[in-house]
Amino acid sequence: MRKIELIATAAFGLEAVVAREVKNLGYEDVTVENGRVLFTADEMGIARSNLWLRSADRVLVKIGEFKATTFEELFENTKALPWGDWIPEDAIFPVDGKSIKSKLFSVPDCQAIVKKAVVESLKGKYKTSWFKEERGTYKIEVALLKDIATLTIDTSGAGLHKRGYRTLSNRAPLKETLAAALIQLSYWNPDRVLMDPTCGSGTIPIEAALIGKNIAPGMNRNFIAEEWDIISKDIWREARKETHDLANYNRKLRIYGSDIDGEALSLARHHIQEAFVEEDVHVQKLDLKDLGSRFEYGCIVCNPPYGERIGEIEEVEKLYKTMGKVFSNLDTWSHYIITSHAGFETYFGKKADRKRKLYNGRIECNFYQYYGPRPPKNRE
């Protein structure tokens, strides 16, 4: 199989998590940059990375990269790229774009020029002047950053956070990709208890169950590259078979979620069933002040309200104070909390052992990490 340069895009702050996931798939030629992880793979790598990456936003094929400060440079360099190696004669190939700190700042103009250049390139490949664009989608992106143009084709389609289990939604849900990253940034492992006392519609507990059972997050969804002729159906069948072979369906997990919002918990129960993890994730209606556990050395991972809306801030700060008191009673546990509230540590009553900047959508947050004692080897 030929070598292909792939890009796994990531939210800022999650690049290292995504890079670790890529390396765990066996790909070693990995480069980490802001908002993306580049790695070399093959056609099987396109299938496997889409099926297995938990914290990446999507997987792109990198077609080329070059400096472009004029529309002529953009056109000629785009035209010179090997589009015919990827895009068949009857394919649909829309062009998306973005430009940051570049002389070519008009995104619509850049998209139009790239589209024209790709058409000219394909004319030479297929010896035709007309393309029907009726079968198979190859979404091209031109991304300009500081006058460097990167041309890619999207292999994912819908973002990788679309696992397929969250068919209903509540207000401001946490993305599945971020939830998976929070769990992987914690010291939780499948032998320990995990609790989310502000679980909302259940995303953190569900993602923990998928991780704990080694269930590929993309197992039950489709990807746009499955329509492509260039990737054999046998490759996708083999990659999907691998997800079933490697899943540890029989592993027993202890994952608990709770919330004061009964409506959110109804959504959580629905999503837990859709993800087929109802034997491993248990949720209940519970006020945070009543939280407790008979287990030791567990992990709390949670995404409490931030107080972003007018009138909520005092209520949220009171919640953080309660959280600090309740969590202190779980003194053998480790606690991991994400919030955008700059004064969280003050209200929680304790400075975090480690703080990491992350983004929940466009909201700048900190992931506050409080480490409990290391469990005895025979009790972890």
C-alpha cells in the first residue's frame, strides 16, 4: 500500500492526547502542531484512524502544502497537485476554506480559485472539459495560515464526535471528543470506579465505558471515505472486523453518573442504551451535596455548570463551594473538573495539583486536576 500523509484535526489543548491515540494505533511518524496531528499511514490507516480516534475532530488526507501570497500562486500550485490520484471523473468535490493571518484573506475567492485549479488538473487527467459531479463526495479544504496553504480532502464526513449514540440533546452538551480526552487526561483506568456527579445527558460516563471496554468510538457509524473507489471495501471490512475483535465486551466496569436534573437524566438513560453500555453505566437523580461512595481510590471526572449566563454566576459559585466540601470527604479519590470560571479554585477551596487550558467549543476553560493517593496494587 502507498504511504499517505494524514492530518487528525484537534481542538486546541488536545493535540498531545490525539498524538498519543495515533501512536497507540501503531503509527510512529507523528508530528504535533497547533490544532492538528500529522502522521503517515496507508489506505488502512484512513479506515482505522476514523474508527478509533476518540479525541480528534476529523481525519484529512493532506494533498499538498505551499506558500501562496497571490491568487496566481494559489491557482498554479493547486493545479500541480495530484488530484487525479484521489478524485474520480464523476465525483462531487466541493471546496471549503479558511484564512488566518494571510495576504489571501478572502475565503470565497480562495475557494473559487482552488475549485477552478482542481477542475483544470482533472481535465488533464481525464481528457474531458465537463464533470458531472454526481457520485462520491471528496470535500476539499484550502486552509491558509500565515501565507502557507494546506490542501486536504476530508475522509470523515460528519465530525468524529458524532458517535451515533447521542440522538437527543440537552442545553450545551459536552462534545464526545472532549469527554474522551478528559478521561484520558485523568488517572482513571478500568479497574477503578469513575463518577460524574454532574453527568447531564451522560457523555462522560458513556465515553468512559467505551474506553474501558476498548470499544472503537466509530464502530457504529459511517464515514464519507467509505464511498470512495480508491479505498477497497475489503479494507473497511477488515478495519471494522478489528474493532469487534479488540473490543472487551465482557469487562466489568463501575461507572456512575448523577445529576439533580431529572430531564437530563432521562436523556442520559436513553443515550446509555443507544451506546449499549447500560450494564456498565448507572445513573441516578442526586443532589451534589448528598454525594458519597463506599468505594476507595476512585476518580471523579465532571463538567459542572460554568455560570456563563446572566444570573447564574452566584448559583454556580455556591455549587463549587459545595463541590469542594463534598469532594474533600472522598479523600482517597482523584478529582478532575473542567470549567471556564476563573475563580474556581477559590470557591472549591483548594489549589489544583495541575491545571490545563482546554476549549469547550469556543469557551476557554481550565481542567483542574486533584490527585488522590496512589491505590495499593491489589486494590486498584
